[in-house]
Amino acid sequence: MHYLCTYFDSNYMAKGLALYQSLARQSEPFKLWVLCLDEECFNALKKLGLPNIVPIPLGEFEAGDAQLLQAKANRSKIEYFFTSTPSLMLYVLKQAPAADRVAYLDSDLYFYAGLAPLSKAFESHSILIIEHRFSRYQKYSERHGKFNVGYVCVRRDENGMACLKWWRERCNDWCYDRVEHDRFADQKYLDRWPALFKGVLILAHKGANLAPWNLSNYQIAAENDKVSVDGEPLLFFHFQGLKKLNTNTYDTSLRDYGVELTPIIRNCIYLPYIQELEKLTGELASSGFAPAISTRYASTLRRILNLKTKVPIVSYLVLNPGTVWHLLKLVFKPASSGYISFTDNLNLCVVPLPPPITGASIASKAVVDLLHSDQVVNIIEYQRGNLISGRFSLRQTLNIIKNGLKIVRFRLQGVNFNSVYMVASCTFWGHMRDIFLLMILGRELRRKTVLHLQSANKERDISVIPPRFIKYFAQKMFADIHKGIILGKAWQNMYGDYLDKTKVVEINNFFSPDLLIPEDKLAAKYRAPGKISVLYLSNMMTQKGYSYLLDAFLALPLELRDRAELHFAGHFDSAAEKESFQAKIGKSGNIVYHGAVSGEAKRDLFWKTHIFCLPTFYAYEAQPISILEAYAAGCVVVTTENGGICDVFSEGMNGVSIRDFRNQELLLQNIGAALKQTIPDFAGCERIALRNRKEAVEKYSLDIFKFKIKNALFECYENPAR
């Protein structure tokens, strides 16, 4: 049986429980006494009722110990904790008469193997201590003690008890968080033990008390998740200096010791511990215990120089030759080099989200929702200043700079994103935004970036947008991109010479599953139609052709117009334009403006519609989701073959094409011709509607979109070699 003890308060509970869990996994009998340094900690441990843990209330521990209480009156909280270490070991030996020895453990230890090697080495000894084994860059830190108090074991014999009582007396007399003469806290007293007491074992096992200050001394390897230290198994690690910076990020403090956070150290030592902390923190919160996690972060330089000890800086620089090396590390090593994101499912999305409702914002929301289902997503949202792409906006420029600073913050915090999803633009100012954000992302994140081109001008690819001097830098950054998504074959060359064609993938847009009309409702819609319902549903932009549709409808022969009703739904960017439109339709009984619609209102409108009309000549037309929604709702489509529409629409198969859409003088005439062709042909409309619904299910479902997006994004995921 291993008799162990430690102490912690409610703020350290997750670490203390991680220590306990790591011991419990080793299948060796043990009992862990925990001195609870506040009432919340004691209550939590009592409620959890974990086997092999004995919680000790602070009041009970202090009762009757006048010397300890006297010392408590003249020390800080942390200094009192240090003072208590030998008293706690003596307390456990008193409470457990069967214990032949007791070991004190710092609560930020974590065991990767059992205690058997320690017990075997300790067999013929009374006292076990472990050297810091400082690296050559930390030699001056020996002023804090040659030995580390993180693991101390003492046997219940003459030598061991004499040592514990001597240590207790010294700590009660003087135990402060400063170096003074030959003393520092409870730790530097250990330096004198080999000379004062018999039976002292200075443990030589390299895998015991591996820590940031000695990591660089050894060759760290891993095989089948078992870590070795110069060929010896890792027994336990001391997570000194590990701090949580924010929701997703921990600072290992390894930079301060000149240690590189290699994949083995990250994945096999730190990440299992951090994941354990996160799991335990969540379980504690669900049990009603949510202690605050300190994220205080002293400056790296301050911790390197340890200014609180009041050692003259010049003396420190002279006596510690590793300091110059540390300072160079600060300058040339990124700030994030010692940071770890605790989750392997962290993604960054730089996207426009509704409102306003656009194809890009709908698709972006679908991607974000997809990732949110089983990933952690950080969102940087941007939105252009109006619905007409390409206009310069000072407000949006300032927002873009603000978003760039958010990315800088993520990088400085060392957030390890597995993928970056970013919606790209084909306008000049939008392209400048993309170049700026790609530059801020840095090369490592650009290599995990998937760009989604949701709109484009077929007359030019995006690589011809910037001036020549900017294009040079843009090419360098786009060359790092992992994948470029296009909507269809019409966009094959839209990345121009920015991206190799092997990096370009086609992913069509999708319709919302809620808009898929049931087959019986589709049959009923064409069985007794009454009036033919014509719908325009898109943003109310002149370039989308809504006003031309209205004029064409009003110009239809009265007999034909009386057989139909025209519905408009969408958002106006201009209030004046909206008022003018509403005045024009007046109180016409068969022309209705519904405003911007969504949810059930949008579904009901689509399911009542027979003919969907989108006479767009918008220069940056992509692949309108509204057309795919019309297919799913069982509508005939009347549209142009502008932009990417030609990838999802075929004349005769899906509806009627509006010819010569770029000639605005002919556009009105051709919209009227298309309406004259479709409104009277009720039987033909039904055949096309059935075909469109089937095509929507087979080609444009949300499940298909998600599958292809996941394939593109998950290829970015890091698979670090061990």
C-alpha cells in the first residue's frame, strides 16, 4: 500500500483530481490524503466520495498545533502552504498507524507509470529526494534548492522521523517565498539532508519528476504512447508553470526554460494531462463546483529574471550564461511556441453570416453549423457594407482591420487551429480584404485554409484583380492555400494562376431540407391550381431583375395576367427603392410583396409557387441557392444563364431560359416571352416540377454539401508525427 499526501484548494481541484486519476490508473493500492485548503474543496471531495481519497478539513489539521498556527499568522497564503508540508506528512503517519512510510506529492504531478520502481529503489533507505537536475540554462536556479520538494518520501524509522521533525521545526521557524541566506521556502532545507541524516536516497531515475527545467537534458522518445527519457520509462511529470490563458489555450511555460514543444512532448506528455484537466473541470462544473481558473500570466521576461527575488539583473546575466540564450529565444521564437490548444477539434471560420440573407451567408452558416456539431469553432464574422459587391466602405475597412487583430491575438496565444474556412471575394475591395487576412494568418495557418469562392465575375478571374505590385504578394500567399472551392465547372478558372488546378474542388450549393415538398403536396399543387403562382425570391436589387419582372408581368395580356399572381420576397437595401416599388404595385390584387421571409413563411410561399422567376444580370452572380430551393419545392424555373446558373440549370429540363439578359432593352421583352410560354402550359410545368424535385434530392441536398465540405476541410487536419 502506498501512503501519499498532497494539498490544494478549490482553484487547484482539477489538477489535484488529475493527480488522483493518474494514480488510480496504475492498478497499485494507494491512499491519498488531501489537505483541503478551503471549505469548498473539502465539500467537493466529500460529495464526490472517491475511493482511496481521504479529505482533511483545514480546521481539523490545524487543531492543537500551536506552532503551526503561530507561523500562519506571519506568512502569506502560499508561504503557509509551504510551511505545512512536513506537518502534513507527520499528520498522515499519525492517522495511519499501519503506514511504514509516507510520500508528499505536489498536486501538479501526473503519473504515466506505477510507483513500483520508486518503492524498489527505496527498499533499504529512510528518505527519498529527487534533484531538480537543472539544464545548463537553469543552473543559477539552484539558488532555490538543489532538490525539488515535488516528491519526498520518508520512512517511519529513526532516521526518517528525525528528518521530518527537524524539517517541521525549520519550516515553522522560517518559510518564506524568497531566497534568503541558505533558505528558500520549504525546499532549500532539503539540500542539507544528505549531510545531516543517514539513509538518504537521491533518486537517479530520469523518468521521475521530469519537468520543464530539466526536459532539455534528455532525449524524449515515444513508442505506443509510452514515453521514455534517455531510454528510461517516464514515471511522472511535474507540470510546473502550466497556465490556462483562455477557453482553448494553455501556456506550458516551456519557452522560459529554453525547451521546444516537440510533437512528442505536446502529444504524449502535455496533451493527455490538459485533456484530463478539461474533462475534470467539466465534471466538477456539472456537479455544481465551478472554481475560477486563474489565467494570470506574468511576463516572460519577469519570470526569466525572477525579479521578485531582488537579484541584481547584471549579476543574473553574468552568473547565468543561459539568460542571453533565453532572451534570443524571446526575439526569434514565436510567442506561441509553448502554447497548446487543449482540443484537437478547433477550427476558424472567417465568413459572412446572416443577416442579410445571401447565398454566401446561407452557405457559411451551414458550414459553421456543420462544424459546431462535433467541433469547436471560432468565428470571425465580416459583412460587406451593402448588397452590391465591391463598394468601398470605411466602416467595413475598420472592421476588417479589427478582424485581422483578432487573428493576430489567436496566433500570439498559440491557438492550434486544425482548419481555416474562409469565404473569398471576387471584387477589388473584397479581394484586398482576403489578401490582408491571408497575410495575417501566416504561412502555417494558410496551409490549413480552405477558400470558398461564393461569387465571381465570369469575365475575369480573381488573380487579375489586384495591381501588379500587390499581385506578387497575393500569389505567394494563395500558393500556400490547401484547397480552393468553386461552385461548378463555370468557375474552373476563377482562381487564375493563384492556385494549381489540382487544389480546386467543385462543391455545388444546396437547398434547406425544410423546403423539400412532400410528393403528395406536389401532386395536389398541380391538381387544382386555381391561379398560377409566380415567385421572385432574392435580394431586391435592380441587377437581380425584379423591376423588369414586374414590368413584364404588367405588360402581359390581361387574360393571361388574370390567370396568374405575382409574389415578391426579399430585402431592399434602399428604403427609397422599397417605397417606390410598393407604390408601383399599389393595391393590385394579384401582385404581393412579402418582405424578407424565412422559416415556415418561406416554405409556405415556395410550396404554393408554380413558376420561380429570377431574371438576374448581376455581374457577380454565383449559384443562387433560391433556384435550388425552387427545384426542391417543385417549381418550374425561369431564369438567365448568368454567372454560375448554367452549372445547375438547363433549358427545357429545368424550365425556360431568358435570352439576351445582358441587353436590358431586350430583357423586358424576353421575360414576358418566358412567362407567356410557361403560364399557359400547365401540364408541361408539372412534368418539369417533378423532374426538378428529383434532381434537387439527387444533386443538391444539404447532406451532399456537408459531405464534400468535410472532405475538403478535414484533409487540413494536422497529424503530427510522434
